[in-house]
Amino acid sequence: LETASGNRGYKANLLGHIEHEEGKITRFDLVAHGQFWGECTYTPGAPKGKFPLAISFTLADGSDVADGVPPKGSRGWVRGYMQP
């Protein structure tokens, strides 16, 4: 991912596993590991130049209170945020 101007971006390798059973996803584990650069609304004070950034994703089962916390960028706009 990179902005048209090239002043912000994230280039990463992805590794993960997806499993399904009877049409339902039962496992989703993903790690993105790469280089990020630039500042924006959600990355103020980012280091100069490229720096390593790793992000992990897993399928929430709803048993943890954190499973119900929406992404910060969706505040006040969850329905629109979740629509492509």
C-alpha cells in the first residue's frame, strides 16, 4: 500500500492460515510483517524514514470484551466503515 504521492505506505509480506467447516470460517490467523513510512491522522510522530511494523490478525470468538471494540477509524461511522 502506498499513497499516490509516495509519502506514506506499508509494504509487507503476509503469512497465515484460514480454515473452514460447513461454510463457516473456523480459523483465521494472519501476520503482516514489513516496512511502514510516513505520518497521517492515526500515525502522528512516526519515525523518519522506513521502520519495521508487524501486525497480527486472528478470528474473534466474542468471548473477550475486546472483541466488541470497533476500529478507531470507525468512531461514529461503524456501518459506513465496514462497507466496501
